[in-house]
Amino acid sequence: MFPKDLTLAPREWTERFFNIAGWTQMPRGGHFAALEEPKLLAEDIRAFFRPLR
């Protein structure tokens, strides 16, 4: 979740409708995270897949 995203759904609500495998509250960024905070997004993606190697 990026703090300036277009929609900010509470985790409890989201878990009722989706199978959440990972949840990260980012310190900054918004809807276009790949353009705004590419390093934060890339590290979060790497951290998610690291245990699956």
C-alpha cells in the first residue's frame, strides 16, 4: 500500500475478499509507484519472492 494511492482499502476488508500473500505499508509513493518510487517497489518485489527461490 502506498500512502498516496487512489484507493486505500483497510487490510481487514481486503482479506475478506482476496487471498493476501503479502502486505507492505510503504513510507511514500502513490498510484504510479513504479515511476515515483522504483527502488522501494523493486525491493518489495524482491523481498516477496526471496523465500520462494
